[in-house]
Amino acid sequence: MTELPSKENAFFEWYNEVLEQAFVIDKRYPVKGLNVWTPFGFQALAAMDRILRDAVAPLGYEEVNFPALIPETEFQKEKDHIKGFDRQVYWVTHGGATPLDVRLVLRPTSETAMYPIFALWVRSHTDLPLRVFQIVNTFRYETKTTRPMFRVREIHFFEGHTVQRDEQSAAQQVEKDLGSFRVIAEALGLSYLVHRRPEWDKFPGAHYSLALDIPLGEGRTLQIGTVHHYRDNFSRPYGISYEDAGGERRFAHQTTYGISERLLGAVIGIHGDSKGLVWPPSVAPVQVVIVPVPGKGPAGNLTPYAEEIEGRLRKAGLRVRTDDGPDRPGAKYYLWELKGAPLRLEVGPRESSGRTVTLVDRLGHRSQASADTLEAAVTGALERFRVELSSRARAAFLGQIEFVAAASGLATAKNVRLFGWCGAEKCGHAVDEAVGGSLLGTVEGPPPPVPGLPTDPPSCVICGATPSRWATASRPL
Amino acid sequence: MTELPSKENAFFEWYNEVLEQAFVIDKRYPVKGLNVWTPFGFQALAAMDRILRDAVAPLGYEEVNFPALIPETEFQKEKDHIKGFDRQVYWVTHGGATPLDVRLVLRPTSETAMYPIFALWVRSHTDLPLRVFQIVNTFRYETKTTRPMFRVREIHFFEGHTVQRDEQSAAQQVEKDLGSFRVIAEALGLSYLVHRRPEWDKFPGAHYSLALDIPLGEGRTLQIGTVHHYRDNFSRPYGISYEDAGGERRFAHQTTYGISERLLGAVIGIHGDSKGLVWPPSVAPVQVVIVPVPGKGPAGNLTPYAEEIEGRLRKAGLRVRTDDGPDRPGAKYYLWELKGAPLRLEVGPRESSGRTVTLVDRLGHRSQASADTLEAAVTGALERFRVELSSRARAAFLGQIEFVAAASGLATAKNVRLFGWCGAEKCGHAVDEAVGGSLLGTVEGPPPPVPGLPTDPPSCVICGATPSRWATASRPL
């Protein structure tokens, strides 16, 4: 293994190299944009899925599974939607040597697979709200540069879909979904921005689109999730209607909530450092690694002691592994720092004879604990580590957002630009051009507390009009 | 809801109807052979996946995820394999309007996706055995009649793949896989046959194929899983070789282990009855349903009591639901019998004031328990239910296998035929013809103890040659 490139100066080189060296993803699959999840990487992905499931269960979402293949006839029912996707979908045209009567689309997202069935499931107002999600592979024929987890052609995707009585209850669902995302981000130690995308950048078919964006350095951002309000834009073409309490037939309103494997890419990109991965405990494939450190004398009861510790921590529900391979301890420290284990337990003859353990977390904090209080010491150290990791990420997040008071600053700023915008499309495109990137939209809620920020949004950074709203712009990923 | 068709006289009508009425699968998706897993059905599927994961973990299998799209160039490397699948695969030919340079196959199974990567992962004998699995959607362009779970075009599929040093260690892996399947079948209360498929019916590319078959009535069987030994048939074309301890380069031997959603279909088909589904507790979406039974007087503390019970059972790790809807108790009993809940708790004023519960399992056994011993009473009742369900299935299994001593009996037998076979292909095809179905292969291990069975295999049912081996034949599903 060679030294990692500098994350600060060459983010994507660092990112590719750390994924390869830590063996999270194998990029050597012989089709561009399709990657292999290794056993190590898959454990993190599966842990992320559990976090997502746990976060949406209290909202009443139930898990389902719809087919990956969508007939062209259904796919084309909502016109804006198909326009947004028709250059991005994979077409299945043949079964064996036989041309299919109706061509099939590999789902890029599942509105058009689900909604013909929702039309059958929803009859009465008592069937509403309908709230389902699935975690599946979706497909997009990406023509841009692909990058593991950030932009791929087969995407590991959480998609929540709800059917609601009216526009207001759908809007409330959107807020609830955002609330569940706060829980998810907390578990992952991530800070993020919520944007209302400009009209011209909404999801195809949406009434409005809220996006969750994370700064990734050098003024770039990564969209890690979205929540859309569809109003009745899909329910009309797909015939999703219900009988209300008064016996009248009404079209339903709908929302969706999407989170992709990009979220795990963000975890890696945000927390990793010059030594390698840094997993938050919630998704770490190995939360605690035990490294036996033989002294110069006989090993004595070192192995049984390490086994006792491993057994107790496993019983406490932790993902723990003892590295009892032939390498010297220093090489193991190096490896498990690269692989991002949050906590290392060093167990040598001194620890064994004194029934103690030495704890070293991935940020370098070292402590001692008695074996009597092992479980509490380990869970306490993991929790302190999680909090510190979150704080560090929060500080880095704020350091990547820059208030821009005048149009001239849009081009020269090095970070994500935060400014006033009047809402006019013309001014929005002027921002795009000045930044050499994109207006991300208006900021939902209070703006991030970055230095020099006035209390109220200033006038529009382009035309000077008031009132304006807080908006941001960033460079393309 | 209407009465179910007779399972005995019209199995598939019963099967389709119970899936629809209990809302396990929605068959109304607008493409033949593609179905929707409802929230209820998906819970059973997810529970089955957990059973599979738990069964293979002790064997050292690790979970991975490979792409669903396989380039035509890789797909064609093993010639028998492609010949076995080329009329059954879906072809992806276009990305948007652009024809792809290399056409892509939607995986029918993942040998050809995984093995180019295994060739990179395996270098030395110390990398072996490599044991990975994935649970994914696979695709087959079925031209025969499709049936939910039994024969579909998108298949929920567990596939284990191992790479071994030599033929013998691969054969040992096959035995270990069979051992893990015994654990799985035990959890599901299923009895099954293990067959060595005849040469002409092996998996395309396999050295030998063992199949797990379940009798489904009227002399039919369902293949619910397979374990294959590939010898070096794939490692040679895909270049999977390793350096042995002596420094010599050798081609690896390989095995695979496949279990599809058919397994869940078998659970439904085997255990269900005239009232509907009967889930073994291990996969039941709802293991315990609590039905409050209001008396004629005031409800009193009925609701808090039911809530206490639900809370305690949930805390004990059970999947429990209280049906507090407006229907009368009898209608709820009917519904949850249809939906197959293993155990119903009836809670009325008498139970509430006496702090007892009435337990009724899905086979009709009724008992009482004190609230003090609620958890033990419920888990005990579920365990007794599981054992009885398994015994009932075992008896039905044995009743569906029939010893056939003479060729004339092959055609007239009503059940799965068990007989002697010399191993000759000519005799095998004569069996196929006589049965109007298929020779399933030779029985692995001792034959099932059905009435009238001689101790040793009799001479070949067709040609009379000895020695012969126990073999079976059944009608196509």
C-alpha cells in the first residue's frame, strides 16, 4: 500500500485511492459506472439501510418491492417525467432472440412502476395516507464521468412514495420526511443544506423539489437526497383517486423521498482523512478491532483474554473483530486506521495481567479501562468519538460556505456561495454563469451561521431587488 | 371475500386466490410474470432472507453485491453456460436512444458477473476458500406459464459462490451447503428430497448438480434450491487460478448455492389450508395477533390491558399486532386465519379482570395463560405450533411419494414416483416418457421411508439391470 493522495488538494484521487486500498468497492468491473460491493463495503451499505429503515418506520412507511422492469406504455404516461428521463434510461428490447412486443425500461426511479398499482390500492379516503418504500437497484445511463457511489449507472436507492388526501397533507409529509432525514444525518455525523430547487431544476413532474446537499470542498456540493411534492401531477395520468368522506371522487396528492448510495459516499468523503477511512460507529463494518500485542516474554493468557473481550463486546451487540494475523501490531494499527475502525483495543501482557484494556479511537484519543467496566468503557468511547466526529464535520461544513455580498464575489469565492436572490429565473441563470456552476435553490429554514452573515437576506446579488431570499450556488461535482 | 377453492382438488386456483385474498403478492402489474410484493408479503420475504443469512454465516459466507448488468463479452466465455441461457435472457441494447457498443444481459444468475472479478481477488492459496453470497433480483425471459413465486420473470434470489483449492474441498463445500439447507428447512417446517440431477439435466456448466425438491401434490415437485459443483469448468475460461503452497499455479474449483423466492412459495403451498395461509412463526409477518373482545358491559380496562400485552410481547422480540378495528371479533378471527397468523390472543373483559389471556393457534389449539407468564406461554405455544406444523408437513410429504416396483406403475402412480434406476440415459428418458414428466435424478442419502419400500434399491424399473440406485420422477409443475 502506498501513501494516500492529499484529500485537501486532490479530493477525487484521495477518494478513489482510499476506496481501493480499504477495499470498499471494486471498480474493475468491466462496464463503466458499474461497481462491485466487497464484503467490507457491503457491511457499511447494509448498516446504512438499517438506519434508513429505522428512521422511516416511525413515520408509518412500510417496505414493499416492485419490479425493476417498466413497460414503455406506463413509462410514458406523465409527459414531463418521460422528458426528464428519456435520454437516461436503459431499454430492454429482446427476450432471448425475440424482440419484445412492448419495450421495457430498467427503472431509473419507480413512479411509473408503482402508480398504476397505487391506482388499484387506493379506493377510499380510509386507504390514505398510503406510505411505502423500497430499497432497490435503479439504473441510469450516465454519459458524464462516473465515480463510485457519487455517479454510477446502477444505483443502490431508497425510495419512499406516499399518497395523500390533499396538497396540505402532502406538504406535511414532506416536512416529516425532512425530519426523518435529520435523524439519519445525526446517526452519520453529517451536516447538510436543504434547498428548494429553482423551478427549472425540479424533479421531472414535481410541483416542488427539496434537495439535501452536502459541501464536498472547493465549492462543490453533492446532492444526497430529495423530497418532492407532486401535487396531483402523477395521480391524474395514472388515475389515483379516492372517494372522500362526502362520497365525492378526488385525485390524490403525492410525495416521494429518495436517498441513494451517495449518502455513504458522503460519509466516506466527509469523515475520511490522510490515514484513510473514518467510519461513524453507526455504519462501521468493524466498530471495534482488538489487536493483541505480544510482549517479549511468553504470551501467557493473552489469547484467552482477547477472546473474552471479543465475546463480551459481541454479546453487547457490537461489530467487533480480533486481528490475530501474523503481522506486527504497528502494521495492524496502520491497516485498521486505513479501514476506518472507530475504536482499537490494544491488549498486551500488561493489560492481560492487570485485566485492563487500552482504547485508542480513530481520532487518536487514548485511554485505559478496567475489564470490569469494559462494555461501558467501549460504548462510552464510541459515543464520545461519534460526537467529536460530528463536531469536526460541522466545523468543516461551515468552513465551506461563504457569504457573497456582491455579484463580483460569485466568481472569485472559493466555497459554496451564499447570497440573496430575488427569485427571477433571469437572475438565477446569471448566477449559474458567474459561478460556472449552478444555483442550488433557496435555503429552507435559517441560513447556516457562517461569519459575516447579515440577519436578513440582502438584496438580490444580481439585480439588487428586494425582497430576496437566501440562496446558494456551487460548482458541478 | 369469497370462500377459497379446494387446495386438494385445485391447487393453483387455491394458491392464486389465497395470495390475492391475504394480499401477499399483487399480480396486476402490467407485465406477465412480474409481481408486486405488498407490505404484508414483503415482511415474509425479508424474514426468509434473514433465515438464509443466519444459516450461511457460520459457514463463512460473506455478503456482497455485484452489478445486475453483464456485458455480452463476459457472458459468452463459458460455452455450455451461454447455451443453457441464451434463449432465456433479457438483452439491454440501448442507453436512451443510443445503441450500446456492447450489449448487456440482465443477470439470469451471476457466474459471469462475478468470475472476472474473482480472477482478480484470488491470487494465492491463502485467499481460498473464497465464500460470498448476494441476495438480488435475477431475470429470466420465461415463455412458459408464469405463477407467483413459482415461475416469474424477475426472481428474488439468494446465490452463494465459493472458490476452492481442489475438487475435494469443493465437494466438501457442497455438503456443508446441504447442511445449512437442513437448518433453513427446519426453520420453515419443510420436508424435501435431495436429488443428483441426471447428466442431461445439470446446470449449464456444472460438473454435477444437486437439487432440493418438494412434492406439491398430484405427483408434481417444485425445485426450491440447488447446489452445484463446477470443478474447474468456469475457472479456466475466467482465469481464476492461484499459487499453491509449492509455488505452482493451479486453476481453482468452484461451487454455487442457489435459493429463490420459490422457497417462500413452497412455505405457502405446503402449510396453507382451506382457511388460508398458515405461516411458520419464523417467517410470519404477524406472529401474534391480539383481538380485543368487548363484552356487553363497559369496556373497562380492556384497551390498556391489550396494550400492556402488546408492549410486553414486542419487547420480547415478537412480531405482534393488535387488531383494534371496528369489525366484530368473529370477522377478525376469519381475517387473521386467512392471513395465517400462527397465534391469536383473545382478550375480553374476563381475561382483563382476571389478568389472563386466551391463546388460539392457527391449527385450532386453545389454551389459557396467566398474564404473569405471558411471554413464556406465548413462546411455548409458538414452539408447539411450529413442531406440529412440521410434523403435519412431514406426514403429507411422505404421503406424496410412492414406491413403484414395475414400469407399468410409472404411468398409473398418482404421486412422486420412487424406483430403481440403472443410471443409463436411455432408461432415464423412458422414465420421462412413461411418467409424462421428468426423472428428477438419484436420491442423495437414504430414500424417504415410504410404505412398502425394500431395503435396497430394486433393479432398474425400465431395463431390470442391477445394481441400480434410488431415483424419483414427477410431473412438470
